[in-house]
Amino acid sequence: MSDKVSPQKHQPHIRDLSLIWMRKIMTFIDLQDIDKDGVIGYNDLMLLADRFGKLVKSEKSKNEHIEIHRKRHKILNESSEGPMTFKKQILKYWQLMDDPAIVEQWQKESSGFFKILDSKGNGYLSFDDFIVYWRVLGMDTRFARMQFDYVNTNQDGLITEEEFVKARVEYFTNTDPNNQNQDPLSIEYFPYSFEISLKSCFKLDFRRSEFLTT
Ligand SMILES: [Ca+2]
Ligand SMILES: [Ca+2]
């Protein structure tokens, strides 16, 4: 992350991207692409805003949450020419992580998610709070504990806002290729455990895998 002016980041090619990072982002896109047209679009984000909105108590927080998703849409589509595609969206995420303002926005939206999940409003997520996030996103909750334990870095049984925000932003920004050497079953390693947990959602079809070999 220290090399902010890597030319590869300015004109990236899919084959140059960190493989572990790409797997994370592909998983993420597939998960949030509710209508399964290959990209996270406006409709998907509004559907997600609606799902998360059901957890919100006040109308004000509900509107704030819709705004988070509108901003997400704006960021994903800014300065993009032609229709968005799965490949373009992956490249977009790759470029976005080099923009400190975007990373700050990811921190802000992660705080927004945290506040929605914090059912008691006490600044902590219990495991029961955390699993709601998984249910809303339709993930296989059998693996939620692995991720909870990873995010809960001080192992005190509760996730703070700081822990949650850090882990969520790390998911988008950690490109460390050494991570590929980690045991995929290791609960120490968040992206892999996340990916395993999403295996049922991660249906990489031929159309999508095609471009990865070129
Ligand atoms: Ca979609
Ligand atoms: Ca903790």
C-alpha cells in the first residue's frame, strides 16, 4: 500500500492483479450482485439498503443507510465509460483502494454497518449481532464463528467498531501475495476463511472465468 504511484495501478490489467485480492473481490461482487447480472448495480444496492434498513430503528438512520448505498453506487460508477461489467468492476475496486478519500469512505460506511448491527447500542457486537450481517447477505452462517474470531482481535468475545472497521477495510485493501501461502483452512486468515464461508454463494461460471486465463 505504500507504493501509491505504481503504474500498474493506473492502467491495470486483470492478469496483473493480486490473485488473493481478486478472489476476495470476486466473492464480494458475487455476493452483493443480488439480481445476478454480473455486477453490483443500483438495484442491488437499494435491495441491500432495504434489507439492512429493516434492522434500523429510526427513520433518520434508515435514510443515512440508504445514503451509504447511494454513495457506494456513485463511487463504483464514477468516470466509467460504457456499461459496467464484472471485469470492469474488479478493476475499479483495484484502482479505488489507492485513493485515501475512498478508503476513508469505506471506513465510514463500515461504521454505518457497525451501528446498524449493534443492536444494544453499547458499542460492541456480540456473536448474535454479528451473525445478522451474514443472514442479511445470505451467507452460510456455519462459518460465521471463524470470521468473528478473526475480527475480534483481542479475543474478548465482542467486536468493537474499531475491530469491525479495520477488518472490513482490510478485506478490500490487503493485496499481500504471501497470504496465498496460508493454509486455506486456517482460522487465522480472514480472507480465506471468508472465502470458504462463501463457497456456496461463489458460483464462478464459465463466462466469468474465461477472461482470467487471457
Ligand atoms: Ca447486479
Ligand atoms: Ca474485541
